[in-house]
Amino acid sequence: MAKEKQEQEGMTREELLAIIDQAAREGWTELDLSGRGISELPAEIGRLTNLQTLDLRNNQLTALPEVIGQLTNLQTLYLAGNQLTELPEWLGNLAELTDLWLGYRGESVKNSFGQIPVHLRHLKKLRVFGVSNCQLTELPDWLGEMAPLQQLWCDDNHLTELPKSLAQLRRLTTLTLEDNPLNPALQSAYKAGLPELMAYLRSLEEGAEPLYEAKLILVGEGGVGKTTLLKALTGQEPREGEPTTHGVSIEVHAMHLPHPEQEDVAIQLNAWDFGGQEVYRVTHQFFFSRRSIYLVVWEPRKGVQQCQVEDWLKMIRLRVGNDARIIVVSTHCRTGQRIARIDKPVLQRDYPMIADFCEVDSLVDDPATGEKVGVAELKALIAQTAQELE
């Protein structure tokens, strides 16, 4: 076995032919032509029928000569870092290939395929497949047929979904999906680790649907209308003078809102209504979590300071950080006859966790929406904010 490496760019055709001639005479099994500035491969490379490894990384290739299809002993082929836009059909004839690298993560020069051609499904011995940074928008279902596959590198693409068939790859030990716009459910499974991701894909293969679920946490001072608001949100009939909540009231599956972007998909919200009395605040914080939407509720008749809006915002940030998602809700916008004066730009500057502001009146009907005043708008905000959660 021999190997040739020359760290210079812009190799001339004569120099390339000299290397190929030497490799043919000596029966090389490896040939490294990476980083040589090669824009075209000569037909003479088809003479190297002993090659098991061919490295063509980081050149300027825009096409591959058909004679490479004669190198039927190839086991490893590196093509990343070129300017290929399609893969020839004869590539599927390299039946001994175990390692095929079409792209690497973070390369400035990339092959742009858009999709993986179907003729690669004939590479039945493939164990390592690198398609990072190839401008892929999807992975084909037939990848699930590649039983020997152990590593699948898919970073830096445009993938939002994965084929359910990947769950059939029992030997897979590595699957990378960094820097892809994965849908939230898939992203959450991916972050949890490969076993969880494969379990998620198997559940989809068996007909299960992803569950969109979150906590809806209502906080604020006592008497600002949290319980009344929750009743309006959940389709109950609120009444003036609702009893004050002591401790916390939990309603599982309190709300089901339509997903803003996915048809026939509902977002399930479990509601936590926290009493506003100061004695409970220390313990309340232990129930705050990232996978939650917070409604910080205040009453214009009492004012922002008396309702301690900033104190609640600080408490959430202290426990959850800037990843929290908060909607600031003012109540009694009709019955109170008071304008909800709140400095939105300053609050959003100081508390970037605030998704939006909303004004409601849980005691006044809105004929236009069939809800209480402002509740339809608030539901839309909650659904929009919920879809951003993992």
C-alpha cells in the first residue's frame, strides 16, 4: 500500500498524470489528491483499479469522470469541498463502498445537491455517510434500507423532518443534525440523545403523533383577576368577585388551542393559577420551568407599581432566565374605565423574555369573537408563543 500527498494548489495536468502513472505501476491502494486545486480529472485515473481509498476533498471539481465507475474495489471515497451539483448514476455501481463523504460541516466550499439521488440506494455496504453542508432539504425514505449504516452526518443542511424509516437502522451509532431548522418536536428528541430520537421516529412509524404540550402559568398580585381570566380562557363563565386563590390551582388539559402553522394539530396547555399572596412566593418559584408560558397579570385600576409587575418579571427571570416566554396581561380594560398605562418599550428592553402585551376584560362579552373582550387575541398569542417552545 502506498500514498502520495502534495500540499500545493493548482496542480498541472502533467503533474497529475505523473502521479497516476506511478500509482498504476506500483499498484497503490490509496490515493490522496485533496487540496490540489484540481478542476478536472483525466480519464487515466480509471487505470487505478487497485484503489480502495480515493481522496478528492477540497478541489474545484464540478463533475466526475465516468471512468471512476471502473474503480470497483473502492471502499472509501471523499468528495467533500468541491463544487458538484449532481452525482452520476454510475456512482451506485461502486458496490464495495463503505465510506462516502459528500460534505463536511462548516466548509466554505460546498457540494450543492438539494437531495440525495436514488441510485445511491444500491450502496448496500455503506457504513459511513457524510452529507453535511450539501444544501439538502430532505433525506430519502430508502436510507432506512441501508442496514449496515453506522454513521450519518447531516449537519448544516435545510432539514426540517427525518424519514421515519431511519428507525430501522439498528446499527446506527452516530446521527448529527446540528444547524438544521428541525421542527420543535424533532429538535427536542435530537437534543435528548440518539436513543430518544430513534424512539421518537419509531413512534411515528407506528402511527403516533407528536404531542404539543406546555404549562400555562398565571402569576400576579392577589385580586388582579387571574382566576377570572383563566375561566374566560377555558370556556367557563367568569363572575365578578371570584374567590381568591390560595396556594396553586392546577387544571390539567385546561386548554386546547389550534397550532398556528400545522393543520389539524392542537397545542395542549395545563394551567397553573398561582395565588398572589406574598407568603406563597418563595414556594411558587420551584414550580417555574422553561417549558412554560407565563401570563403576568395586572390591573390598571391598581397600576403597574402596586401590581408589582417588575417584581414578578424579576422572579421569573431569576428562576428560569431569559429563555422564559412571558405575556403581560392587563385585566378589566372595559369595566375598570382605566387606560392600561405601561411602558412597553422599556419593559421589553429590560426583560427580553416578554413576547407581547395584551388587554382583556373577562367580564365583558365581545360579539365579534364570541369570547370575552381580548380573550381571542390572547389565545392567539398563547398559541404563537407555545409553538416556539421545544
